[in-house]
Amino acid sequence: MRSRHYLTADCLDAPCESAWMSLYLSGSDKNFLNVTGLTRASFHQLLSRFAGFYAT
């Protein structure tokens, strides 16, 4: 018999409270580089290129 485990939306953090937002808004540049492999300047350059595809 197969057992399935899953998460419901109720247990997820609000997007503004996610680990990514914490790193993005207040993490050190060294931590940002270690997590993404990009400097903040490089990340923002990529973000500006792709932002048009994700604008709401």
C-alpha cells in the first residue's frame, strides 16, 4: 500500500516572511553570494532583464 504525504497551503509561510525574502532584504552580501552564486549587482542585473516576464 502506498502512503502519500503532502503539505497544505495553510502550513506555508507568507511570501513576505520566506527565507528568501529574509536573505534578500537583510542578509549579508557574503550569504547572498553563497546561496545564489551571484553578487547582488549580478542578481539585480538579471532581475531587470527578466522582470518584464513576471510583472503582474
